[in-house]
Amino acid sequence: MTFVLNPLRQLWRDLRTQKLRTFLTTLGIVWGTVAVTLLLSFGQAMHRQMLKNVLGLGNAIVISFPAMTSKPFEGLGKGRPIRVTEDDIELIRKRATLVDAISSEYSETLKLKMGTRTMAVDVSGVSPEFGEMRNMIPQIGGRFLNPIDAAQKRRVAFLGDELAEDLFGATDPVGQIFRLHGSPFTVIGTLEPKTQDSSYSGRDKDKIMIPGSTFRALTGEKYVTLFIFTSKDVQHTKQTTDEVRTILAGKLRFDPTDKEALMIWDTTEMFQFMDSFMFAFKAFLGIVGSLTLVVGGIGVSNIMSVVVEERTPEIGVKMALGARPRSILTQFLAETLIITAIGGIVGLMITIGICEIWPSGMEEYMGIPTVDTQVALLTSALLGLIGLVAGFFPAQSAANLDPVVAMKMT
């Protein structure tokens, strides 16, 4: 116990004699720790929020829009419209080896009537796979469209959360009936509110989803507005897109290299760009915070150099009485690490406090910062490294003193 308490008493005595220098040095460590942890926490919060916003559109989906040919092919001129039917979607399901899931989508604005209210709403006819691909999670008590709905052309509807609230208020929408395009439809589920910062035909919160088979029977539509699909391997999405384009090109007779015949929006490119951007952004924040922490480490090194200078006669006496250079080195390194640890703990507590009181209203823009294990471990490792480096040179200087010369110094 004495072996532990004596160095602590000595450290306390040294710090009391250098109050201002100690305070400023510790403040530098505290500020550096706050800079590292807070910047990294905000960087990760922004990354999570950006990912959440992108996932509102879909889970690594590819959105395909049939358009017009821009190249002549097999005697057919350019400018020919490409019309995709449900049979073509089924052909992709059977032949494509890289496609994980696919759904057609028919879109139109239809008249909805409920009681005395009449309004125009955006309606999409989709397949059951659509819900999972587009992250359309139903609220508790409801469900999304299923294969039986599609096979039997049921008149069932899945509503966006804000549309459901507008129509039914606080009443549970599930089981309620309204008329759409003159036909009665039953609500089977409503969308769990989600963040969505991009779309291709309006936000999901304001839409109605019905089975594609029901949509075709209701409106007489033969051609899909668009279709979406996902790849079995996200890293091979481009190859999957080429496979889908080749299958449709063979069926609908257009050049497989004609990028305008089938317009493609590959949302996985957003994920790749976002990951690369946020990696560089967090690295920049980490470097800025680390440099601030290094400045605090320089302060620790300076104060320990002063302590060594003031305690030179004492060190000489200890070495004359048999203290080894290693014990002198260890003592000064321990004192340096204690100062660094105190500043690091205080800085980490300040960061946690800021994260706890961060207003939830800012979540949509910056996310909610949290000090996770990765940030804490990284900061601890950096603090330990800076403490060792900051204390090593003063400690080595003390350990290398000549006892006779050191005792003569005053």
C-alpha cells in the first residue's frame, strides 16, 4: 500500500506547487478529449441519420423506368417507346439469376371517397415483395399486401401514415372501408412513420398501396409505370442491372447497350458515396480533435519537465540511496498518466453530458450523438499514447541524472 500511496502523495505535492500550470495543462487535456469524442460522436450520428434517410427510399434497390430507344436495332428505328408488362416482370423472375426480389409498380392519381369527403390520392399497384424492398413497415395491428391478396385481386389497401391520419384521425384505420375509383376497399394496414428524404413519385406517407393485379383490374392498365429490384449481392448490383437489361432487350427488341431505353436509378451508389464521404469526414474530425489533444499532451510534458527540474536534488538523493533508474522512470511516467487520465475522464463526462442534453428536435438534421464503445476505446488509446509520449522524455531525463551532480543542484 505504501508503494502506491507514496507516489500519489508526491504527485499531489508537485501539483499543489504548480497550481496554475497544472490547471491549464489539465484543461488542455479536457478540451482535447471533448474535441475528439464530441466530433467523432457527431460524425457517427450524422452518418446514422443519413443512412436512415436513404433507407426511407428503399433497401439497396434499383429503380427502372421504361423509356424510349435512342439507338436503331434489328431494323427498328430509334425513338420507339419501351412498354413493360407483368409478363415481362415474370420473365425476369424466372430467368435472372442475380435478382433477389422484383416488383412492378403501377401509379395513377385516383378519386377517393369516404362519407362526404372526396379527394385525389396517389395510388400504386405493387407486388407483395414491394413492402420489404421499400422498407414499408406496417404499424402494430396491420400488415402489408401478401401473395393471397395479389392472387385473388383483393380490394385491400395499405395507407401512408399521414394519409391515414387525415382520413380517420384517432380512429384505428385497420378494417375501415372507403371507395377508390368507385370500388370499396378495406384498409389492412398503415405505414410506420419513417424518415424519407428522397423519392421518385412522392413520399410514401401520402400514398395508397394496393395489389398490382387489383390495380390492373380497376383501371385497365396494361403497362407498368416502373419496376424495382434488388440484387442477391449488393456488391454486384451493376452486373444484376446488366442481366435485367439484357433479358428485357431480348424480349422487347432493343439494343442492350441502349441506356435510354431503360432508365436506371441505382440507389446503392448513394450508399457507396455516403460511406466514402462519411469515412473521410469522420477521419477529418478525428484528426482535428487529435491535434487539439496533442497540444494538451505538450502541456503535460512541459509541466513534468518543470517538476523534474525542481526535484533534481531529491532524485539525486534517492539514486544515491539505491533507487534504480527504472523506478525513477516509472514514477514520473505514472504521474504523467494520472494527470492525463484525470483530464480524459473529465472530458469524457462533459461529452456524455452534452450528448444527453442534446435536443431531440435536431435528430432530423444531425441525428442524436452518443459516445459509443468504439469512440471511447479510440479516445482512451489516444490518451494513453499521448500520456506515455508526454511523460517519457522528462522521465528519461530524470532517470539519467548523475546522483552526485543532482544532489549539488539547488
